[in-house]
Amino acid sequence: LTEQLTEQLTEQLTGRLTERLTEQLTERLTERLTEQLTEQLTEQLTERLTERLTEQLTEQLTEQLTERLTEQLTERLTEQLTGRLTEQLTEQLTERLTEQLTGRLTEQR
């Protein structure tokens, strides 16, 4: 009797355990492989993506910055130059015009 029970239980348990273990092992192996591959690939992909993105972003940012900086520089330079030139020209023109107008006004008298 023990022998028969052992045989039947072995057959039934083998079938059931094979099914359950296949599911569980598939799930666990998939998780472990995913973790391991994620770790390995993250490092490699980070390096490669950093290089590629640096190249692409450098090009795009250079274009955008060039446009914006050109506009801003032109605007700021114009403002600053206008301010400084106005100050300097006001002083120089005041001196020269004072001399010329003094001369002309004294000639008319």
C-alpha cells in the first residue's frame, strides 16, 4: 500500500509542483533578471545617452543661446552705448557749443 501511495502521490505531486514551480520560478527569474539587467544597462545607457544628449543639446542650446544672446546683447549694447554716448556727447557738445555760441554771440554785439 505504501508503495502504491508513494507512486500515485509522486505522479500527482510532480504534475502539480511542476505547474506551480514553473509559474513561480518564471516570475522570480524574470524579476531577478530584470533587476540585474537594469543595473547593468543603466550604467552603460547612462554613459551613451550622456554623450549623445550632450552632442544634441549642445547644438540646440548653441543655436537658441546664439539667437537669444544676439538679441539681448544687441538690445543691451544699444542701451548701454546710448547711455554712455549721451553722457559723453552731452559734455563735449556742451563745451564746443558753449565756445561757438559765445563766439557768435559776442560777434553780434
